[in-house]
Amino acid sequence: MLKKIVITVPILVLVIFISYFSFQYFYLEPIKNGTEIEFNKEEKEIIVSLSRPIPENYFLKNFEVVPKLEGKFVFDEKLDPPFHFLGYKEVRLKPQEIEIGKTYKVKNFNQEFSFSLPAPQPKELSFSECNLQSDICQEEGGIISITFFEPIEEKYFFKNLKVYKCGNQKCETVLKDIREYSFSDSNKRVIIKINPIEKDRDYRTEILGKELSFKIESPKTKSIFFSKARQEITITFTKPIEKEYFLKNFKSTPYLQGKFIFDESGTKIVFKPYKIQEGKVYRIEVLGRSLQIGKRSKTLIPQTPQLTSKDKLIEIDLSGQRLWLHQEGKIIGEYIISSGKPGMPTPTGTFKVLSKIRLVWSAHYRLYMPYSLNFYNGYFIHELPYWPGGYREGENHLGIPVSHGCVRLGIGTAVKVYNFATIGTKVVIHK
């Protein structure tokens, strides 16, 4: 009996050894060289595909990620009984967090695989002001819109977002003023609402190497025009203006009672005075711009000779930035102008039209001056100038002294004055 046991044990050990060696060499060795590793960016998971099923503990013993990633393993594709003991053919690791921009190396048996999550790159940044005419928001504040080439996670987005309010060479963060935000287009677009935003203050937003500067400007007075025929004052603005803000900044000296008519766009307001007393001069002021209406000072036109039925006169008021055409003792035209800016004033006095030239080239300023009337040395009454490249001085400058000394008129207006004047027509310029 003892002899049988002595013989059986070595044989059993030999069988176990041969079985283990065969399993290692003929079954597990092909797995080591037949493993495929990939990274699914959309699902953010590591996928290991094995050529043959493998036990869970044997897989974990030979699996490593550097730097280490904490997460959950999901073992799939287990064989049906009775071969289920062999293990699994696919294993997925779902990390709790993958740091963007960091490279990870996955090792499994003899295979290595590296991957990283690149930082989403911003495509475009834009800013829209909230107002009654906005399609996005009709309240106060503004909207920052940021689009990306790839989806971006909310946590990573706010980690890298910076919004500053700047002034006096200092900037302070205003992330606390973000009231609402939304992610759309599969997290490729982010909309942020900021409120409040101080008007006329510089702001800047930065995200992943791209930045945008923006500002909400207060409405500015574009023009003030008084129509003698309709006895009304028309005021235009660079952008929509709130009624309360306008009324707070509208001033007439002496006080004028009247009716305000607000245009739907918010950029135009008509003031109809109930009564303008004869012999009284009124000064209208709105946001830094002013206009004088009523009877003018005796130092203006009365010094000129009495006009006959054939006489023509061009009168220019520099303080009101207006030009009038007189004929047969009547005003037949009234137009807004832009005269010389500070330091380059338009000369005052009595002059006459010396020449009429359809298009004058200014060699000094390198620009064209259409419909030019020369009235004194190098001074002209002409249409808004334009440069050889095609750029033309904007009509929004009419009513503001910005020229080099000439008297500028709007497009369409200048040709009327040009056709009205003849050589020798009197020109009176006063303040």
C-alpha cells in the first residue's frame, strides 16, 4: 500500500506541473501578446480586449495605469458554463476623473497604450448687450457666448474661465456676477449672463488662451436738429436710450414745456415745445450736445445788406452746426454741418463763393472733397470727404466740429448747396 502511494504522488505532481505549464504556455502566453487596448473619448473609459477569456484576479494582477487612476472595472463577455471559470474576454475601466492635458500609460501583460484628453479649444467668443431690442435678453446686463471645437465639461470650463472688470489700471474678477449659464450643442456652446455690468467700463473674459474685451457704452447724442417749419426738435442717439435716462439728461434754458415723442427703436426722440416765445433764445442740452433755438443775436446776419429778389446768401452757424440757404429774403434750406475741430477752427466773417469744383483732391490730407465751394484760401464747403481706398467720413460726425477747418455737409445735401450757389454768392459764418 505504501509502495503504491509513493509511486502515485510523483505522478500526480508531474501531472499538475505539466497541466500548469501547458496552461501558461498554450493558453495564457497567446493572451499576453494578443491583448488590444483602446480609449473611448466619448465614454471616457479604457477598454481591454483579450484574445481568450481570462480570470478576473489574473487580469487585475497584470493591469496597471500610470499615473494611477481610481475607477470601476466592468468585466464583460463571460463564457457560458461549463467554461465560465476561464474568465472574461473584455474589461472596461471607468475612471472617476481624468485630468485634461495629462498623458496616461496603460500596461497589460506585454502591451502598452498611452492616451490623454486634450483641452477643448475655444472657437469663438462674442458679447451681446441685453436691451429691449435684443433677441437674447431684454433685461439689464449682457450675454457672453463661447463656442468650442470639442465638448467641454462644466467643471473644467469654470475652472479656466476668467471675467474681469477693469479701471484705473486695475482689474477685478466678476465671476460672482454670473447670474445664469447654459451648455448646449453637446457641450460645445456655453451661454453666460452677467448682471450688473457698469456702463462705460472695460471688461475682459479669458478662456483657454483666447480672450474677448467688451464694454456697454452709455447712449450718446448723435444729432440735435430744430425744424423751424414744424417747430420741433429731433434728437437722435447712437443706441437705444431709456426714457428715464433721457429725461434726466434733457435740459432747456430757459425751461420749455412740451411733448416728447419716443420712437419705437429708442434711438430717436422728437420734442414739440408748446410755445416758443418770440425774441427769446433757448438752449437745449442733451448728454453733452447742445442746440440754440429762437431769435438769434443781432451780431449775426443783420450786418449784411438787405437782400434783393435776386440775392442769394449762405449762412453758417458754428455754435449750432447749421447751414441755411437764403433767397429773396426767405430761408429755403436748413442743413446740419460739421465745422473745424478745436485747434483747426473754421474762419468767421463775410466771404463769397470764389469757385465751384465738382471734385477736389486735397494733396495735404490725401482725400477727395465732392461738391466743393471755395470761399476763402484753402477753406471749402463740401460733401463728406472720402479716401482713395473708398472709406468715407461717417454721417454720424455731422453736428460735431471734427473737420480740418472746412464746412462738411451730408451726402445728398452738399449737391443741393452746390447747385444753389453761384460764383460770388455771399457766405456769412458766425458763432
